[in-house]
Amino acid sequence: MHEVLESSAEQVVATLKAVHPESVGFFTPTAQKLIEEQGVNVLADALAHLSGFSQPPTSRSLTNHEQGWVTLQLTWDPSYSRGFLSARSVTGFLSDVYSPAADELGKIHLVADEGVQVTVFDLPEEIAKELLSQPTPPGNTITRISKVV
């Protein structure tokens, strides 16, 4: 998402460079007043608005692009696991850590590798924030990821 925001800002900057200098003159007094009152934030506000991001962008799942969902990665210690890594064991693990996460769990993708036990799964954004704030058993990590490799 960060790349999308940067790209949008760059497009706005390119558009601003095309504004005729005579037109700029009409807006200079107001711009000067706003800069004196609000500093650089007023320019950031304008760039955000012109980029189409007056509100924060919503999250999207990396696995199915569903809006309002985020993708998390669970790397777990095989000594904690109840048998082999499966969708059921992931659900049980999440239930132990933060039960609402198990109730709202979306798609689960298991990584088939002997050396590491990893799964990628989707949760609604607010549930994911809460889950990430919970302690996990030693040797286990849950992280938000920005791309699926």
C-alpha cells in the first residue's frame, strides 16, 4: 500500500508542475497564509486530497484482495504443535492466543516445508490488530506481511 501512496503523490506532483504560472499567482496569498498557520502539514493535506486519499486507505488481503482484511504469517515451534501443521491446528493455536481470531479466520495457506512450519492467513483488520498485540507462546511468531513470496 505504501508504494501506491508514493506513486499517487508523485503523479500529483507531476500534475502540479503543469499548472500555468499565471494561475499560481491567484492562489499564492492563500497558500502563504496556510503555510504560516499550518506549516508543511497543509501541503501534505493537499497532496493527500489530490491523490484521492482524504481518508486512510483500507487494508486488503494479499491472498484474495478482499478489502478490510489483512494477511498475517504464523511461524510456529513444532514442539507447540499438536501433531502436524493443518488448518485445524492453526485454528486451535489462534483460539489459544486470541479466540476472536479463530472465529473470524479467513483463508489459510500452509507452507509445505519440512524445515519450517509456516502458515499465511487472513483476518479482518481490527481482529488482526488485537491478535498482534497478544503474547504468543515461546518460539512462535505472528507478523503482518506486505507480500506473499
